[in-house]
Amino acid sequence: MDKTIRLEAKWIIPVSSPPIEDGVIIIREGRILFIGKEEDCPDVYCDEIIDCQHQIVMPGLINPHTHLSLSGLKGRIREGIGFTDWIREVVSYTREMNQEEEIFWAKMGIDELVSAGTTTIGDISRLGYSWNILKEKGLRGIVYIEVIGFNRSQREKEIRALQVSIESLSLNGKVRVGVSPHSPYTLSQALLKESYSFAVERDYPIAIHIAETLSESEFIKRGTGEIRDLMIGFGLWDEGWNPSGDSPVRYLNSLGVLKGIMGIHLNHVDDQDLDLLEENKVSVIFCPGSNQWFGREIRYPLSVFLERGINVALGTDSLASNWSLNPFLEMRRTKSLFPQLDYHHLIEMCTINGAKALNMEDQIGDLSIGKYADIVIIDLPDGMIRDPAEYVVTKINKVKGILIEGKVLMPKLK
């Protein structure tokens, strides 16, 4: 039988409600039974008391977009390289990477995420190696099996590979499986539609990279440019493929593969695209660190997304195109780009908004009654602070401890 745990904290940031000073959380069977001021706490017998009276307690951070198997490429690719040259280098490295190396680097990436307070991870993986690692470490997450196949001749092979990868995974527990048709420019129309249908029929979440670069937009609209050259160079060009004459977002919508997905990047969109994203309830993953790593001088439409009520969460992308996997740094980067955003909203983008993007908002993302007790604990300075959200965003890189479903993951608690 699970313990009943009382956690006492100097500050609690529930996310779904204002911060609580001198607060208490009661946890039973892995879920939150009570959260509030100490004087309002019911008299409940507790098997264990966790003393965080010199700490901040908040929901575990959620990173909905990583490529953990690429963690070994950190520092190997020249920062600011052009996008298609970057793809060539990534492909060159990954072709030589064996299963043991992929698993090793995925573990290293997960350890970095955990040290920065990440309790839930969305990872895109070609063969699903990260699934067992997340499970063994007691983390929560979704492993999206990646599908790539621009040439029509690859369709049957790729769908079978998707089936085999998913069949090899046990689908119960905190780690779920999803499907990631990689992008509009790396799948044929038939494979985009079939992989999307495969996921929808089985109720698997879906993640697609969309509108990351102007070269992608040019290719989808006209069939020209450096992405066409890339496909030809890789021997993947399909003479039967025709450009859509439209944007990547409208192209996906025309194929019926936009509804309910998690859209990664979306750096380049117009008003019509925004209408479709809103209509199809697409969650957007903003990756500010990756954009800065590439040196992209773009005006990201974050303010417009938020004005329209489109859910936006922060992701790190991979260490092949970012300096770290630390969500705290992504919050600070976003604040520097959008100083009008308040600190609480930035925390939402790494907690409840990430949960919504992963279709987990009924379980995690904030600290409220009935939700799982996925919690991070952050040390406070010796002096008093007035705004715990500001302190978290501006000062923190690492956490002191992590609980998932009320069980200690990082054993650094006294």
C-alpha cells in the first residue's frame, strides 16, 4: 500500500493557481490529495514528512521535443551551419552509429534533462531505444517512432518498420508510444496519410516538424531549392512528386493530417496558417535555443499564437542543434526574445502547456488535487524572495530533487 506523504514547502508554485507561501501538499497513492496553506491543511495521518521549508516546490518540467539519440553529436557539428548541410552531417554521423552508441547517448541526454528538473519527455526516435531507458529511470514520457520516406517506393517498408518498432514496446505504464511522420518534405503524400491514419486509429499521439525553414516552404510550394538538391543527392528524389503550391501548414491540412497533432517549430506561418492551426487544435513547440544555434534571424510569431489561444510549449530539440537540454535556459531565452511575457507564463510553457501538447493535461502539468505528484524541489537563497516564479526563471539551472507520483527519483532530499 502506498504511503501518505506530507510535503511542507516555503513556496509552492502550483501553476494553475497563484504561488503559496508556507504551503503543504498531501500525496496519497501517487496523487495530490491536498494543496494549500498550512493552516488550511486537514488533519491527515502521514507515513512520511518531506521538509522543504527552505525550498520552492513546483511541477516537474516537461520537454515535449527532443531527439535523445543525437545527444552524442554535441559539439561535433559547426554552430550556425546551413540547414541542409546540417542534415547531411547528421545523416553522416548517424549512419555510423550503432545501437549501443545510440542507447549510451540517449542515457546521457536523459541524465541532463533530469538534473534540470525534467520529469516528462517527448522524444523522437527512429527505433524507440529511449523507451526502455525512460521506463527504467522511472520517468514519464512519449517516444514518437519516427517515419521518413520521401520516395513512394519506401511506403510499405516504412509502415512495416513502424509496426515492428511499436510491437516491440510494452504500451502500459508512464511511458507511452507515439508516431512522428518527420516533416512535409521527408515523406511522400501516401506515407504522410498512412502513418497519420495508423496513429489515429490506435489513438497514438502525433508529432510533425513543420515550417522550420524558408527552404522547406519553398520546396513544398514550388519543388525547388536546396531541399530538392538534398533529395537528389541522397538518391531519394521521386519524379512523381508534385509541389503543393501552398505553405507546409496548408499542405498538411489538404492531406488531412493536421488535426490534433503536435507541431514542432512553425517558424514561418501566415494568417491562413494560423487559422488552420487554431481550427485543428494544433499544439506548437517553440525551440528558441535551436533557432539561436542555427543563427536564424526570424521574428517568431509567439505573440500571435498566444493571442489566438494556440497552445505553445517550449522544447529543446537535440544536442545536434542546441547547447543544452535545459528547460530553464529555454525559459530565459524566451524571456530575452519576448520581455513582455511574465515569469509565470514562461513556467506554464514548460509545465501545463507541455502537458497539453502531449495530451497529458488531465494527469500532470500543474499541482492540483487529483493530479499525479510529479514534483521538483529547488533550493532557495538564504535571503527572502518576493516572487518565486521570477527566481525560478532567472536564477535556476539545476534542481535539488524530483518526485514522480510521490516517489523520490533524485535521492538528494534530506
